Amino acid sequence: MDPFRGTPFHTVSFKTNVPALPPSPSRCITFPMGSAG
């Protein structure tokens, strides 16, 4: 669903979609979940 998946831009779009999440190791876990959703 995310055209930027697997690219540096994916990180940017993810942080833009979920700005409430703080920069933490847990972000790696929610990263694929956010992409799937």
C-alpha cells in the first residue's frame, strides 16, 4: 500500500502518519504494522 516501502522515504512518511510515536526502538515494531494498516 505504501509506495515508499523499503525506501528512505518510507521512514519519513511513517513519521508523518504517526507523529505521536516518540523516537524509540519500539518504532521498529510498529513500523511494519503501520505499513500494513
